[in-house]
Amino acid sequence: MIKANYHSHLFYCNHAVGNAKDYIEVALKAGFKEIGITDHAPVFAFTMTEQEYHKVFYHKPMLLDQMYQQYLPELEVAKKTYKNQIKVLSGFETEYIPANAFFLPVLRKAVDYLNLGVHYFEYKNKIYDTYHDVNYETIYGYLDACIKGMETHLFNTLVHPDLFMFSYQSENGKRVFDEHCEYVTKRIIECAIQNDVYLEINANGIKNSKRFSKEGVWLYPNKEFWMLVKQYPSAKIIIGADAHSPDDLAGDNVLKVEQFAKDLKLNVLSFMEVKKYENL
């Protein structure tokens, strides 16, 4: 069983439950040595059209005032309260789109690390939703967001890097791992290696697959994606619970992902080293 998790969400993102204390108490009971709290960062509405914003943020994201007045202070209190029991790291999960890139250094300076999660991306001057809009053409917008995000050197981990397979549509309208997916996967892996970014096997993908997969298969983690990662021995791999409830930290889905990695003989790292940001 993993003894660290670096992908956890609190109630501030409006689609998770629990506060920092709730997560840390569960982590302690599970014997964790480290936990990172990484709720979704605020995203400014002016970075996209009103229609696009409402589409990709069907829930309300964390507000800027909440970030400074509640979220960050809560994490600092948690660090001090539990410093002799567990290492608590502060973080955010956030996106990369050009119009919002100016805010990334501000976020990075405020916390210990950032996770890059591409839930939406820009392609040909439009914003697309990774859960619904990825096909053999738009997948290159997803790739561009991953690469440009990692190349900022602000992110520690690319979480659920295979999320593009959630509802991918090939040229034949089928959800298959085709030559476009293979090309994109290799570029993501190579960029992650070049920029010292971890790739995360995401346990929350199993929960999402149970809810949305008609065939009963995992939408992600995707076996073909991770078989390609296996071909790159220098790629850094970690498992992330992507917990939206304290119960997710050490639940069945984490165990299933651990077995998935073991079956594929992936070299999963037990702990994550936090990258230093030179401009802090």
C-alpha cells in the first residue's frame, strides 16, 4: 500500500468533501508518511468566453478570496499542527491555457508544488473539454497544453496524463488507442522526462469509469498509455488517489491501481521529490 499521496481535493472546489484535517486524520490511520493537499486553483472567467467557462466549470471553482483567506491559511495551520506526525505539503491542481499562464507563477509561489491537470485546453482559438471533446484532431490541443505546461518548469506532476482517453473518438468514431494517441503519448512522456515532471497513475479514473463507462472498462488509467511509459525507464511514475473524499486516500481504487502497475511491471516511486522554483 502506498504511504504517500500528492493529489487530494477539499470542499473548496465544490465537487469534493472534507477539509485538510479530515484528510490528514485518514492518512495517519493508513500509515502515510506524506500527504499533499492540491485543490483546484481559481480560474479567471475572462480567460475564455462565457459559454466556454460555464461548459468546463459546471461546478463553481474556488474563488480568489477563498484561496487567500481560507484555503492557504488552513494548509499552514495543518502543517504546524501535524508537523511531528506527518509531512503535509501545500499545493494546487491547475490547468494550462495561454490566457491564464500569467497566474501560474503566483500560484506556485504560494504553495509547495503544483499539479498540472488538463481538464480543458485551447485548440484553434477555442476551449475544449477533455472529458467530451477529444478526437483525432483536438487531441493535439491537449498535447500542446501538456507540453507548454510542463515547459514552464512550474509543475511537479502531470496528473491523469491519459485523461484524453476518457471519450476519445478516432477517425472512425471509435474509442480506440490509435496512431494519434500513440504519438501524443510518446510526446508527453518525452516532455515529462526532459522537464523532470512526474507522470501519475490516477486511481480516481476507476471511480469515473464506473460512473461513465458503458462497456464497464477503465476509461483511464489506460493500459496502452502505460505500456508505452514502460518503454522509457527514466520516466518518473507515481500513484495518485485524486481523492475527492477522505475515504478515497487508501480505498479499493488505490489498491486496484497498485495492482495495475504491478501487473505491468511499472517502476512506481514511493515518494515524490518537490521541485524547487528558482524565482520564489
